[in-house]
Amino acid sequence: MAAYNKFNQFVQDLATKVHNLNSDTLKIALTNTAPAATNAILSDITEIGAGNGYTTGGLTATFSSGAQTSGTYKLVLADVTFTASGGSFNTFRYAVLYNATQTTPNKPLICWFDYGAAVTLTSGNSFTVDLDQANGLFTLG
């Protein structure tokens, strides 16, 4: 499984009601440039180019559940699968989760996953970002 890393701004954004994790549209974009914990919005990320099945802005991470039990909130999102068609995706190493609903700030970042090495997705093949259905994307407690 890829390493989970949160963006520092995400903590403040939660405290200032930027995110409604149970209803906002969350998306995953791909990049081959290492994100920094200090990045705050999607435009801080160098996304791979669109084409061959990849759309600028990435794909929606569908909400499965978000609830608290005994004072701990767990966010569960469905896995996101990218499929190359008509050619290869540009090489990527990182998958970045962001809030596509919010415009102030514009598309705030939540976290990123580091796959440890560049990924080449060739035509007809798929790549799944595993968002951990059992343990959730993350917990807050």
C-alpha cells in the first residue's frame, strides 16, 4: 500500500469549516512531481497532462461512509481506478486527494499517496488507488 501523507493546511481547513467530508466532491489527481506538506490548493500541484483516458482534475473518490464511533470519526471512500485508453498516461508517482467542491480556497488539498516509484500506465491497463475500505482513508479522534 502507498504511503499516506496529509497536507498541513488540511488541519486548519477542518477547523475553519472549509471541508464537509460527508458531502463535498473529493477527487484524486495524479502527479509525477513530489507534493510538499506545505502545498495548500490544487494549483500548487503539477498534475500530469490530460489524454489517453486521464482527465485534468482526475477522478471522483466516491463517498462510502463518514461517521463517528466512541468519539472517533472514520472517512471511507471507494477506491479510484484510472484506465489508460488509446495510449499511455504520462508517468506518475503520486495520487493527490483534494476537495473539488470548495472554491474559497480553490480546490483545497487533503492528502497524497506516494507509490515509491514512477508508474507507467499503458493503454488498456488500469491503476487503482486503494483508499482502505476496512480502516478508512483516515480517522479523527
